[in-house]
Amino acid sequence: MLKTPDAFDRRILEELQRDGRLPNTDLAERIGLSATPCLRRVRALEQAGVIAGYRADLARARIGLGLTVMVGVKVDGHRDDNATAIQEAFARMPEVISCHLVSGEADFLLEVVVPDLQGYERFLLGTLLKLPMVRDVRSSFVIRTVKDRAPLPLEHLRPDGA
């Protein structure tokens, strides 16, 4: 987290969340700084780990990944070695695009993308259920995505809360 964010830092972060390919000159113009100080601030945000990276946002359906499944996974035992092993296994699965340790009925919530129902069946039977520590799996199929990859809210970074 930023130690003392100011209005320029917040505006840089807001603009780059909207368009990570925004040229520095355009970014500087949008936030009201000249190019050199703007670039210096962006580099400082990158160095501090606030900006974790840049990437292309792909249209899943257009590249043949038409099915998204939210998968709740319950594990056997909660020993450290089991927890580490299953997290490493999830991290190696290309179909798993996000993995969260959660409270409630499941221990982990996975977001899985596959081409179709047959692809999910292959993933479920051929990969996920072969993990020895998996006790239960609950799948919810995404019918329509209403909101996805929204910019992070930055209002809490305002020193005065306004």
C-alpha cells in the first residue's frame, strides 16, 4: 500500500486501471503533470509493488474458452503440508485462473475456464478429483458475467476521505 498517496498517485492508478497501454504523455496530460514527473511517479508505484504488472485482457469466448465454472473444493485435513501441496497443485493448473482460500462450506474457491462442458468433465475427472486431498467438489456454472475485472476502488486512499 502507498504510504502517503496523493491525488496524482490516485489518478495515475485510476487511469492505468482503465488502460494499461496508455502512453506516458497521454497519462501525464490526463492527470495534469508534465511527462517526466508522471513517469517518475509511475516508476515509483511499480517499484513499490503497487502496480504489479501489465497484461492483455483476452475475450475468453473468442479464444475458445466459452465455459467458466466456479468450483468450491473441500479438502481432507487442514495440515500445513496438505494446504501447501493443494495450493501448489492449483497454481500449476492452467484452467484455474483464480484460487481463493475461503471460509464457509468450501475451503477453496476456484475460477476455472474451459472450452465447454466436455472440457470441464475432463478437467474435473482427469485432474481435480485425482488430487488425494480433495474430499468434495461443488460446481456452479456461470450463465452470464455481469461484472468482471472492474478497476479496484481507490476512495480509501484519499487522506481526507472525500
